[in-house]
Amino acid sequence: MAITVNKIFQKDYVSRRKFIQNSSLVTGLSLSGLAGAHYRETGNDEKERGMSITIKNVGSNFEREPLIRPFGFKGGYMSEIWQTAARMESTSGVSKTGICTQSVLWSDAKVFASHSESGGNALMYAMTGHALRAAKGMSFTTPVELLDTILDEVYEYGKKITGNPDLRKTFALNSLVGFDNAAWLLYAHENGIDNFDDMIPAAYRPALSNHHRQVASIPLMSYTVPVGEIREAADAGYFFMKIKIGQPGTQDEMLEKDKSRLTAIHNAIGHTETNYTESGKLPYYFDANGRYTHRDTLLRLLDHAKKIGALEQIAIIEEPFPEDYEGDVSGLGIRIVADESAHTDVDAVKRIQMGYKAIALKAIAKTLSMTLKIARAAHEHDIPCFCADLTVNPILIDWNKNVAARLAPFPGLGLGLVETNGHQNYKNWTEMLGYHPCEGASWTKTRNGVFDLNDDFYKRSGGIFMPSAHYEEMFQKL
């Protein structure tokens, strides 16, 4: 069922006038008499030319994509994923569509637990609509500026409609992915840009200065994925797999389940050989989604890994502790990765200071604009990054892949990393592949555990500048 933003959640909690007053940075630029092209200040105090873009009309729509089976993590299970689309038209008459994959469970497990699955998705979608309505009539020079202006407003609105004063900021960022992508596509068109490299403002380019010919394709093994399927993935050439730990139950129950799962997985694939590591063994990538509330509990898991001979193969552990855990995570002997706790670049720096040694970037979950800011902060602190998934659709995979292809090689592997697990989870994945404007291109397919990125990938920027007939039709039907 398609619903436009004009038909739901009509009431704005902050008046249009108040929002414009709070947005004086952007509107001030458009009223300063510098019509058309003008200079903007970047985070590095360097000036860069850009067009002033005014948003004339907006709209949104969504569709629900069922999953093959319940998708478990963070102690919960999803049965479907909403794909939303945000439409943005400038005063020049150009309109662009940005798409988003929502994940209420990932972005705020408390919201997921306190509402029905559809109810939580509707709340996030309402935040997208609120952002679009608020942005109508606004002017911006770069999407980074636009996000900086609107994020707190949308975040506060989200707190009100969810009834959660402690709403995680990733919930607001996830709601803004399609909004942000539409702004980037509009920005590129208005400035005559047709490739990803030129679209990135100069201040953020040092963090995205590579052009990898290969990036590892990382599948996701959630709680419910049988060990036999993990074995099949290894046989198919996947060599860097993301494995969910932190299973449901008490801390003791969780630990025992995770120990048993680790043993079963290590017995199945621990002996598999790969050319991508110095040891020749498969590296393990564990994601706990903040389920380990105490350092000692994680140490007990690592002791078990050592006992069964798996410890040396654990390359990274992502978000083992809850977000409010303030302890230093160094000294565990494993590279600890920040993901959802690094909501913003400020949060990322805090995590780095706490001993986190890598950051999982999610341009498809935290917006490309915030991802650029986080990538720059990590680069300045010499912290490696890679791109994690949100079980996104095929087009968003290439938004993420554009970032992964340009990051510094990940230590110990020598290539970029991008997670993609939609093919494992969506019931209609084959049909969804047809929504990609470059369907069938060689670089859209995983071969022997990697995406091969040729000149065509970089020339077409993964197809992100090309319209998708499917998502464009969502607005023609309204």
C-alpha cells in the first residue's frame, strides 16, 4: 500500500517559521545577495564553489519487502523490511528520487520492542515525511549542510512521536537516508557532476582517495542461518563472513549459545583456506550488537575461542558492548569495531579515544553526508574503516560500494570491504535486482567472495546517478 507524506502524520510539532529561524545558516546564505554560484565554508576552512539549490516540492512513498525467514539480531526478529523513497524537486524544475532501507531493530531496538513491526516502521517513515515537509522552501549548497541543519529537528520530532526521550540518533539518521540521497543527486545535477569522485566535497576526499579493483563481499550469518549454509558460503569463495553473536536470553544463556555457535562454525569452516590473509585461514567477523553487558563475559567467549583454536582467526568484533558502556576496550587482544554507537563524527572520535580500532561505515543507514564526516574523522586518527550493510536493496549496495571502493585497504587484507546480505534475506531478491538501472553489470555480482570493480564501475559510479524505473513509477502512481 502506497501512502504519500501528505496523507499521514499531517501535524507538524515545530512550526514552519520556527524551523526556518533555526535554519538561518542555510537561508542566510541564500538571502545574502550571492545569487547562483557562491563559495561555502567547509569543515577544513577551505572554500569550495557550489550552487545554491532551493527545494520547491517534495514527496515520499514506500513498499514492504518480505523476508525469506525471520531475521534475528539484537535479541529480536524482523519479518519484513520497508523500502522508502524520497522525492525532491528544485526551483529549476529538476526532481530526484533517493531511496532508503529502514531498519527499526538496528537503529533502536527499544522502539522495535515497544511497537508492532509495522508500527515501528510507520514511525520512521513519518520522520522522513516530516523532514521533507520541513525542507520544502529551504536552500542549501551541499547536502552535508542540509543534514547539519535538519538532523536535530528530525531527531526531536522522532522523540515525540515514538514517546522515547532517549531515542538513538541512528533512528533519525536511518529515516533521512533517502532524503539525503535525493539531495546528493540534486546537488550533482545542479552542479554538472556525473561521477561519485567529483560529487564528494574536497574536505572529505582524503578519506576516499583509493580506487580498489576488488572489494570483499561480506555475507551475514544471523542466528537462524544453518551452519550448513555457512559452509556452502565458504565453498562458494566467501572468505570474510559476518556472524551474529549475542543471542537472545540472559547473559549466561547468551554466552553458552554463542560458545556453541562458535564451536559449530569453527568446526565447519575453520580449516578453509584463502589467499586473502597471511595465515591462509578465514578471518572471523563477529557482531554482537551491544549484547555483552560486561567485559568479563566477552573475555569468557574469547577464552572459549582460544580453547577450540579459533581465537587467532577472529579479525574483528563489532559493537560487543552496550552504547552506554564507558570502559576502555583496548587490551582485549582483538580489534574492536564501532558501528551504531558511532552515530556521528563526534561519537566516532569518542569511540576512538575509548580504544575502538575500526569503524563500520553505513552510508546506507546513517546517510552519505554523516558517513563522509565520520570517514574524515577516522582518517585523521588513522583508524581503518569498512562498509557494513543494513540488508539494503541492490541500488543501495552500490551507494555503499562507492564508499568501500575508495577507503584505504583494510589491515591484514589489502582490499576494501563491503557487507551485503540482501540476497540471503529478501524473498523477492531476483525481482529487486531488476530495479537496478545497471542490472546484470559484472560489478553488481559477487564472484569468489569479491566484487570486481572495473573501469565501467567507476565510469558509471555504480549506476547511482541513473534513475530506476521502479522507484520513479512509485511517484507516477500517486
